[in-house]
Amino acid sequence: MKVTPMCHFQTDIGAAGTNVPIREHLAKPHLRILPQRGIKMKNILSPSILAADFNCLGDQIAQTRKAGARWVHIDVMDGSFVPQISFGMPVIRSIRKNTDLFFDVHLMVDNPERFVRSFADCGADIITFHLEAAPDPGAVIAAIREAGKKVGMAIKPSTPLEKTEQYLDRIDMLLIMTVEPGFGGQKFITATYPKIAAARSYIDENELDVDIEIDGGVTKENIGDILKAGANVIVAGSAVYHGDIVKNTEYFCDKLSQEEIPFA
């Protein structure tokens, strides 16, 4: 397979992705089936519980599922890689008991290989780690695979996309942060649009089965541009959990469905 180098990116492409149903269908992360040309690819909403009310977390997660969401995004912060501390294994284990949603666990922690097995055991379906936080990213990827989970790799807005190139054929999802990691409610960094488009171009041109997730600053006003840039997994926190959760989730699910396009 001819690999197109990062310097040959195109930026005028549309959204693409993979059809990811509920978590039971995603229990075989080692199967790497490339999208077939001409098949309509699905976008995915991953509501972030960082913006939820933890006094009624289970109920609010259930509302997103009722409204059509099939993923839940779980931000884990250690107070070191990022300045904030969020939550860890006990919370994930608790909510895992009462939902069949796909657990999209985003580790914002230093030396993430230390925690792979623990998060796998408590219910994660995909474990995403930060390239910047891992001294040996290849070892983290191997550990997640060994744990039987899907692999995600995240990069900060300032991290060059080229640094991910050597790992893209070994992961299931690339998370491009569109705000600085560690804080909810930030404004979308518009300078990340070319990075999203470049990643989509590289992934498609090299026929890699890799979703592109974005996290941070998603609103009803910018979701269309985000999808057109090439992201297909959309993390939304405040935009879902602030206000009417059901109506907000339905809006984004409908928008993502409308923006689906054939895999070119």
C-alpha cells in the first residue's frame, strides 16, 4: 500500500467515518475492516459527562441514550498532565452497571500505561491516551490491545499532526483536541480546522480504518463546519448537558445524520 506523506494533505474534503453501533457490536477491537468504497458512513455523538450534573448522572446519561446517543465520553484528569482532577475508575464502574452505551474513555494523565488495565477492567470500550503524555506510545497501544479494547490517540491543539503518522495504522481513533485539555466550556479553536481536514485526507488516502474525534467547544452553530472538515466522532459536553438534554441530543443526532456522506 502506497502511503501518502503528511506534507501532501488536502484540506477541502468532507466528513467520513465508520458505522459504530452500540457497544455489544464493538466488542472485537482487533478486527480492522476497512470501509468499502461507496458505503454511506455514519457520524457519532459522544456526550461528555464532564458537563453533566453528578447528583443525577445516571438519569442524565439515560436521557442521552433515549434521545439517540450511543456513546458516552468520559474525561479522566490527573491534576498533573492537566491542572484539573475529574474522576476515575469508581465512577466508571458505577455507571457501567446501568447502561450499555459505548464508553469512550479519554485519559488526560501522565504515563497512561499505568492505568490501562484498570480502566479496561472497569468498563472502558475505547481507551484514548495523549501522545504528549506517553514516553513510549507504542507500548501504550500494545497494552490497550492486550486488554482487549479499542485504541485512541489524542493530541493537543498545538501538537503537530505529523507526530501521529507512525501510529495511525495501529489505532482505531485519532482525537484532535479543539480546546486546551483540562477544562470544560472553552471556545472552539478555529485554527484546528485545517488539522482536522489534513487528518481526514491522510486517513482516507491511505485507506486507514481510523475515526477522527474532536473534543471541545462544539455548538449548534459550528457543528456543520466541524463535520465538513472531516471529523466523524463529536464530543459535546455543555451543548448537550446544559439545558434540555433530550432536545439537545436529538438536535445533534439529527444533524450528524443529515451530514453523513458516502465514503469516497
